[in-house]
Amino acid sequence: WAAVEEALTKFDQQEIGGYKEDVDTLLTFTGLYSAVLTAFVIVSYPQLQEDTAGETLQVLRIIASQTAAYALVGGQLLNSTTASPAPSPPFQPSPTAIRVNALWFSSLVISLSTASLGILVKQWLREYMAFCTSSPQGQLRVRQFRRSGLESWHVFGIASLLPLLIQISLSLFFVGLCYFTIDIHPTIGWTTIPLVCVWALFIAIVTLSPIFSSRCPYKTP
């Protein structure tokens, strides 16, 4: 029993260690990516709100026009017929600003959710490896009980899903970046879009290649 327990423990340490290493790498990347994405969101979300400086300038123009309507004639202050400027229409954010912010906020939510799930997965895997009995037979029983729970509750499936969530978050960010850059300047936009298309094509190729060739090393969960 001791030999069997030692072999299974070594197998679990290698497997669980691999998942933990992947989750640690993912958490590091997610933290850096979320910080970069937040910087872009800070720049983009004011486009959804009315510019208070512009509104103040419009009020000052109305006051100035009303003041100019009065003239001092023969010692009397007379009101001329100068028409007041028409009030500005209600503020409406541009469709591009709405698209960009919707994509980037969705990307940020998915990224942070992935980090939260990654922390939970690490806790689940750590609990799986925490044996509290010294008997080899007892450890084997506990190991089998917990292993069945991991498989029944798809813990390994959730861990394998985390990289996919990050790819989805990156896709949303890149699509929003294309809208954002082309709205700033067409030259910047048409420089960014081909690069994003190359990235998307590469991801599609390495993801689908194992379907057509069993010897392909591009294995994804």
C-alpha cells in the first residue's frame, strides 16, 4: 500500500503542480492586462458623459449675447432685438463611444472574473492535496474520495476554461481598440486593424490545427 500511495501522490503532485503553475501564470498576466485595460477605459468612458467645460462655455456665450443686447442710448439702457442663440440639443454619446466602452468594460469584467476563478481553483487544488492521515490506506481512501469529487464537479474543466476566458477578453479588447483607433484617426485605425486580424488568424490556426492533425503540438484545453 505504501508503494501505491507514493506513486499516486507523485502523480497528483505533478498533475496538480502543472495546473497550479498554469493558474499562477494566468493570474500574473491577468493582473498586468487588467491594469493596461483600465488605463484605456479611463480614457474612453468620459466620451459617454457631457463635457462640462463645453456646457459652461455655452452658458457664457448666452450671457454674453444677452448682455450685448443692451445699449446705452441718450442716457437710457435700451434692449436691442438681438436674438438669443438657440439652446444646444441634449447630449448624446456617439455610437462609436458606446461600442468601445461596451466592449472594453465587458473585457474588464471577464478578465477580473477569470482572476477570481483562478484564485478559487488554486484553493480547491490545495484542499485536494491536504491529507490529514498518516496511514497509506487512509490516504488512498481520502485521495479516491476527493478525486471523485474533483472529476464530478469538473474542477479540472474549470481550470482549463480560464485561458479561454482570457482569449475572449483579449478579443473584445482588440475589437474595441479597432473602433477606438479608427475613430481617432483613419491612418491609426487601418494600421491597427491588420495587426489584430493577423493575431485573430494565428489564434484560429493554432486552435483548429489539432483537429486536422493528431501530431500537431498546438494542444489547447
